[in-house]
Amino acid sequence: MEEGGEHTSLLVKDDASCHGEETQSLLEANLGPQLKSKCSDWRAPALILGLECLESMAFNGIATNLVVYLRSVLHGGIASSAATVSLWYGTSFFVPILGAAIADTCLGNYKTILISLIMYLFGIVLITVATFMPSTSVLCDVSSCLSSNGTQTMIFFAGLYLTAVGCGGVRSALLPFGANQFNNENSLDIKKRRNFFSLFYICVIFGVITSGTIIVWVQENVSWAIGYGVATTCIGLALIGFLVGTPIFQEDEPCGSPVKSIFQVIVASFRNMSLEVPADSCLLYEVGSNHIQRTKLAHSDDFRFLDKAAVISDPSLVYGGCRSSWSICTVTEVEELKILIRLLPIWVTGIFFGAAISQMHTTFIQQGTVMDTKIGSLSIPPASLYSFEVICVTLWVLAVNKVLVPAIRTYFANGVELTQLQRIGIGRFLMIFAMAMAALLETKRLHIVQEGELLSIVWQLPQYFVIAGAECFGIITQLEFFHGQAPDSMKSILTAFALLTTALGNYLSSAIITLIAGVTRVWHSPGWIPDDLNKGHLDYYYWCLTTLSLVNFVVYLYFASKYKLKKVVC
């Protein structure tokens, strides 16, 4: 096994884009006769998948049409409503980092999910109560919207952010909790666990489609209160189901936070600053495989300064049982920190990608509200097009797995596939086209409006289709990549960090749209993003995002080409 790791290749055989996954497959093949212990109870993961369906329906029942509620009921402005949604949406993805840390250090996944579901239910009840309260019964003038009742707004936003915290806690723990229901020592369970991740995402999609059609329709055509009441019922059923399933769940015990190990490597590196790193990496400190439960990682030759943490200065202290983890660390612990450093640039490009994709929940919907929403005799809520995007994601996934992958295998005739990093790059590239299409559509819409007509909302479908492809390649593969590259002790944390790109992307989107709206309003009133989009230039805003996505793609290409995949010691 090469000491220094290796750069990502053009294509990889059998979809093993990281050496950790290759090693796992080899171990399963070699240890097949030994991995014959009792299978896990299938009811536990099945119940968890059902809980995710309900949670996804509830969350998207709030998120999908939130910008419309803020605008039409609470009478917020175009820019302020979009910024508020981005801020809240980002918070719901930021909390999983805290939830994962709490689950790893003290509570465990089961208690984290239980407490989070209770907070989730309490928050969504507050939202429903607020929607039952009478609001200001005035038509919102595009030039000056009146403020709604202060008590209603306070209760609504209190429930909104309490829901975000509860949702984040569930999101951080439910997926790893479900994966832990499978027996790692059974070969059949190992295969089932892989399928579980795919089914989990399908459950997320099911919730999005259901909420984007049924709940959104109820909110806009029947009652906002009843629509949010349906979401409340979903979380109530999820909490009941989780409690009922307690006897069949395999509860995990907290094993301590990996953050401590990271700081130990940093401190040990500085304490051993005067020591020389040996040319032979075999002389660095490492313990035998029988002394640790997590997978050992091979030494890599980058970030050599961190190797000082594994330099043996006094063999008697190391092998005499008096080793201090703040003075000397194992090669595996050092490599875990190196993995985080390598992932950092990839992770940062995910933030800018997230800022662009967040337009589906904000400006795309607002663009749709000023278009002709009639298709024949049927009125299409602009927020419902998000369900079309989710369906497109499913189609993209099927096309990639059933058409693209087999085609590449056939063409190269040796079983190779696109690497995960290349798939992520395709997602970054498609985002450029999605933003450009939105800009061109807005330019066309403004031209049609000047002629006294409205452009059909059907014209938005192509940009939703392309952004669905970007999501398929960019977000789904990014989760797989981070999970595959993560050390055993950081699976939950790095999965949460992959989700955090969506959160920070929403924060960045909120900052960008607020900045552009404010600056352009001062520069040339009413600015690019006024309350009346027919008087603005939302297309210029989309062109800014197109340029940002292009730069982000180029930066990603550079760091992806330099990335070294992790290697596991067999």
C-alpha cells in the first residue's frame, strides 16, 4: 500500500471512489464465512423509515410555502421574506452539527431524537396556533404593506425557530440511529444497511412531494391553519411511533466526541515541534489493530507538520503504558485530522452551491407568483413546482443508475464508473446552467409584462429540471462522499457537516439578496428586487449567481484534482 495516498483518478472501478469503501468490500469478501451472526430485527429500520416520511412531510409542509405565508398573511416585503426563509431554512440545517455533537458526547442518538421530537411538536403546535389567530385583513399593497398583529408574529416565529431546533436534532441523529440497527457482523445486514441509505432519501422525497402537493394546496385553497395542522399531526404520529418502537430499537451509547482527538493532535504537534519527522513512516507511533475498535488509516505524506504528533520521543513512555494523548498521538488520529483538512475546500464550495440551490425556496417561488399560474382551468401554486423538482431528482437518480452508469461501463468495457468527486463536479457545473436559465426566463418575463401579458408558469419547469440534476449529482453524492471519506469516529459529524453546507448556503443567500436589494435600491430606486418584481431586475440578480456558480466550479475543479483519497490499513 502506498504511503502517500493518491490523487483521484478519472474513473474508478465498481463505483469505489474512495479506498475506504474498497477496503470494506474486500473485508466483507475475505471474512464472509465469519460474518454469519444473527440478522437484526427488520422492524426497527422500517419504523425509522416511516418516521422519516412523517418528519419530511411536516418540515416541508412548513418550508415549501413559508415565503408565501410571510408575504400574504404577515405582509412581509419581497426581499425581507426571502431573507427570512433563507435564515430559518439555514438554521434547520445548522442545528444538526450541535445535535450530532450532543449525541456523540452525552445523550446518544435515541435520547437526542426523543428530546428533539418533543421540541419539534411543541414548536409546530405554536405555529398552528398562530395561524388560527386573526391577522390583519387588508390587501397587501405592493408599494406599502401593513404590519400584521405583533402577538401573532411573535408566536409564529417562536414556533418556527423551535421547530428548526427540533428538526435539526432529529436530522442529526435519525439517519445514524437507523444505520446502527443493522448488525455489523452479518454480511446480509451490511448489504441491507447500504439499501437503507437509499430508502431513507426516498422517504425524504416522499415527504417533499406529499407536502408540496396536498399540504400546500390545503394551505392556499382551504386554510393555512388546517394545512399547518396536518403537519402537526405528522410530528405527533412520529413521536408516538418512536415511543412505541422503543422496545425493538438497538440503543447506542455515547462514545465521546471526536473533537477532543482533533485538539489532541494539534496540541501534540506543537509540543513536538522541535522533533524531526522520520523518513520512514513505520517509525511513527501506531497501536495494533487488536487494541483499537476503529479502522486504522494509512500514513499520507501531506501536511507533514501534523506528523510530529506521532513522533516517538521516548519509547519507554509510549510502550510502558504512560502515554499521554496530548503528547503523542497515533498515525490514525493524525490522518483523521488530515482528512478534515482535505475535505475543507470541497466543503466550502458546497456552501456557494447551497446558496444557488436555495433559490428554489425563495426567488423561484416569488418569480412564479408574478407569472400566469393557470394551466387550463387548474391553478398551480408556485410553491408546488418544488414537488416537480423532487420528481425530477428521482428521475435523474434513475437515469444515472440505469442509463449513465451502464453506458460508461459498456463504453470502457472494464467496469469503471465516474468517481464521486466527478459526480459532485457535474452538479456544480449544472448549477451554472440553472441560474443562467432563471436569468433568461426573467428577462423574457419582464419583456412580456411590458406588453401587458403574463408569461405562463410552465416556463419555470426547465430551470427546475436542471437544478434537480445539480441536486442529484451535487448534494446526494456529496453526502455519500463525506460519509465514505469520514473516519469511523467521525461518521455522524461529517455527515452533519455535509448538511451544514445547505445551512450556510442559505445564510449566504440571505446575505447576498439583502445586500443586492439594499445597494441597488440606493443606486437606482426601486432596485433589482423591489416588492413589485415587475418594476425590478431579478434577472440581474440571477446573472450574479450564475457568475458566482462559475467561479465556484473552477475553484472546485482545482481542489478536487488535488484531493487524496483516504487509505485503510487492511
